[in-house]
Amino acid sequence: MGFADQVMLFAVTAVNEFTRKVEEVVTRTSYGDIDYLGTLMQCMKGGEKEALNRLKLVRAALAKYYARCTIANVG
């Protein structure tokens, strides 16, 4: 089964919004505002470093999903 044959769960506009929110959290965190990470840190029962690593994974997954949407011409 190729990318074009797969059902995409989110539209490109939703992926763009998810990406925008994740980038907002990453940007604010890079300036020292860790308030945005509080919930994630609690859910993971970890610290700031673990939460930031998880955000990196989310960013990569969103980029991959966006690429799949582009290949499948979903919009």
C-alpha cells in the first residue's frame, strides 16, 4: 500500500494548525517560558529535557505527516 492509498486522518489545514501550536511552544520555551511545558512534563512524569525531546518527536511526526499529505494530494 503506497502513501496515496492510505487514509489521512487530518487535513493539511489541521496539520498546519498543530504545527503552528507546537512551534509556538518551542519558541516560547527557547526564551525561558516553560509554563507551556508544565502539562506535558506532568503527563510524562519527567523534566524539561524530556518534554523538549518529546516536542522534537512531535515536530518530526508532523513534518512527516505533512509530507504524506502533500504526496497524497490531500488538502
